[in-house]
Amino acid sequence: MLRLIFVPFIVSAVMDSHYSTALILFILAGISDGLDGVLARALKQRTRLGEYLDPIADKLLLSTLFFVLSIMNKIPWRITVLVFSRDIGILVVAAVLYATTSLRDFRPSLFGKANTVAQIATVTLVLLAEVYPTNWVIGLRQVGMWSTFALTLFSWLHYTLTLPNRMRTNNAAISESSLNKPTG
């Protein structure tokens, strides 16, 4: 929940062109995410609610920042549109599958995780380039944007292409468990 509280303050800082404040708050939000994960594992406090809220908070923070940074002409719209399209597409498919099938495993793939890392790096580098506009930071910002574009597209394709196999595996597991149930 702490990450969600950061969102309006980071957005406000970006909209007011206070990029150093936005960068600091974004880093603090990232630290709070890391601490949350470490504490949950160390204290064995992992919950189903936390498993759902954590990626939602990540997506809300990142998607909001991509949108606002595009409004401020700091991230090209084509990247933001792709990021939103992928996330909405996956969310709709997952919701339909959740409602109509027994599939409940929607964990991100390695490519989905790499995409999230690229998005975090890109937002960080975009904010850093506004605070510290040196050639190497600007160059890394471009690498981040192209990496985000490529990984967003690739992870979306990967999700789409592997989904039928995940559904077959899920259906096979259900069939096997129903065969192993005692009848009476």
C-alpha cells in the first residue's frame, strides 16, 4: 500500500517539473517494494492478497509514470501505448480465463519479469536524465526505452504463444486428479 501512496506525489513532482523530487520518491517506492518482499519472506508473512497486490502496485506505479512522462514529452507515446496495450491485453485474457476455466496460475514469465526491470530502469533513467543530463545518462535512457519496447513486445508474444500450452497442462492436471479420486 505504501507504493500506492507514493504515486500521487511522484506524479505531482513530475507535472511540476521537480524531477529530482520525483526521482527520490521513485527510488524510495522501489526500496519500500524491496523491503516488503524481504520482510514477507523472512517473517513468512506471504499472503494470497499480497501476491495479488504487489504486482498491481508495481503496474499502477509504472503505468502511471509512463503515462505522465509521455504527457510531459519525456517518453515517446508509442512505448507507452505498447506498455498499456500489453498490460490491458494480458489482464483481460487472465480475467476471462479466471472466470471461464480452472486456470489460476498467472505468474509472470522470465520475459515478463525482465520487462518489468526494463520499465523500472527506463523510468529511473528518464528521471535521472532530467536531473543529470550527461551524454552517458541520455544514452542509457535511450537503451532503456528500446529495451522496454522490445521486451514489452517480446513478453506479450511469449505470453500469447505459451498460453495454449499452459491451458493444456492445467487441463491435464485436472483430469489426472479427477482420475485419482476415490469413487464411492
